[in-house]
Amino acid sequence: GEFLTSYTPYQPEISQGTLQALFEFQTQVALLTGMEVANASMYDGATACAEAVAMAHRITRRSKAILSGALHPHYRAVCETYAQFSGLSVEALKPVPGEADPIDLDDETACVVVQYPDFFGELRDCSALAMRCHQAGALLVVVVTEIVSLGAVIPPGEMGADIVAAEGQSLGNALSFGGPYVGLFATREQYVRQMPGRLAGQTVDADGRRGWVLTLSTREQHIRREKATS
């Protein structure tokens, strides 16, 4: 009993080299997605998507997420699993290849989740949908399963996305004993306090030299579990 009440989670020292690598990684993800801030990082694309839905719930204090019919079915399944234990309601639209989703927003909608390019390989401009979401007080979550594609198309941030969740495996990350891949996660600076995971930041040390620190770390390993954002 005494051990359990006094226990502090193990927090290993992170070298300056590692923190710099994380900082540069975050910078590249933010540039690719067209967003203001990115973390380092998530488990994989599917869980990053579910974390984005949970984050939208915390920000808007609304309980419903609308999932596009063109969202990868594995991502949809993970969102539905997360929702079972977090008090969220998930409305998964019927997949109709070649047609836009018939999205009906109401005052309980926390977010709309769309994939870009979608599961059927189509590219759709999300600008109008982002505007509709914002007018209704909801957030737009854009999921990217092929991150390299953002080197050739308009990034979600330029179309008004509030959160971008992506799979980064195609950047070259290999499986390690069966998993994971690497989940990418980016958002607007105004929402950074609700962003899951950890954030490496740049600073200056006592001698005026460039340095790096773990700016935010709101995972359950680092703070009280009930206060964690991931």
C-alpha cells in the first residue's frame, strides 16, 4: 500500500540529440500537413485517428463523431472501439464510392472525420466542409493513410482542417517485432494543450546555446492517468 501511494512513474532522461531529432521530426510533419504544431508521435494511423476524435470531444464538449463512408474500415473500427469506453457516439456513414458524404451536422457533433485521399483513391477539396464544421461549432479531422501523397497535393491545413491524423510508415519506418508503425498527429496551436502524446520544443540554455526540452508530455506515463490526454 505504501509503495502504491508513493510510486512515481519512471521517466528516463532524454538526450539532447534525441530531443533535437524529435523536434525536427515534428517540424517536418507540421510542414507536410500544413498545420501549426505536431507531436512526436502516436502508435499508428488508426489509433491517431481515434485520439483525434477524443481530442475533438474534449475541445467541443460534444459527444458525437461523424465518420466519412470513405474512411478506411480499420480506422473506423478503432474509433468505434475507443468510443465504447469513452462515452462517445460514433456515426459511421455508408460507403458510396464516387459520391460525397451526406453529412448532417447538429449541435451534438464534435467532429467530422474524412480521409484524404479517401479509401477509394479520390481527392476531395475539404474547404467547404471545414467551413460548415466551423459554423456548426464542430472540428474537421482529416486522416491521411499515405503521408507521402502530401508532397504532391494541397495539405489539409490549407483547407481548414483542425486536426490531421496520419500513418507515417511509408516514410521508411519498419515494423519492430510486429509493430507498431508510426502515427502522425498535427493540429492548430490553439489546441496544443489538448493534443495527445508529447511535444519537443526548442529553447536556449544558460550559456545562450540552442537546446531542446520536452515541452509537453501529457501521456498517462507522465501525469495522473485521469488527467492524461492519451
